[in-house]
Amino acid sequence: MSAIKQAEVARETIAPGRTRYLAHTDHLMMVVIDFEDGPASQPDPPHSHPHEQVTYVAAGELLFFLDQEPHRLGPGDMITVPPDVPHTIQLLSERVRLVDTFSPIREDFLKA
């Protein structure tokens, strides 16, 4: 068991204004993503993956598109994403913090 302390962890920049840090076990991954590049006039390009995903909105507001259907989400809201379903987001506020969980873990998020 390990503790990940927000104040001590190195964040990975995934795009300008977007960072993440994560923790995982052999079968489950949690990723905290901070967006500081909103609001956005258009959604990000959609993507899909074979992982189950649950997203929790810790801060900010966004549209979460699940198979092109928009869901307006704010602090405390959650959404589930089945495997291989296209999804994306559109930031509605300047800052958004999402907490994503994945099963199985996203090997592509691990540093080589």
C-alpha cells in the first residue's frame, strides 16, 4: 500500500493547461486531471478505450459527451463510461478537476 500526497507528487503535463497524477493497483487506476484552459468553445475530439471508466467531478463545470449525448456536470457529479464507447468533454468553466477511475489500468498512462 502506498500513499500519494497531492503536495508531493510530480504532475505530468498532458497538454497546455492540463496536468495529471495517478495511483494504481494491479487492476484499478485512479487519475486526477486538472484542466486550467477553459472555458472551451468546442468539445475535445472524442476517444474510446477498452477500459471501464467512472468519472467524478471534483471542481468546475463541463459537458461530458457520452456517445454524442451531452451531460452537464458539476462538482459532486459522476458519470460511468462503458468500454469502447466514444466520449469527450467540453469545459464550461476556467478550471475543472476530474477524478477518473479505470479498470483494468491504463497501461498507456504509465511512464516507460
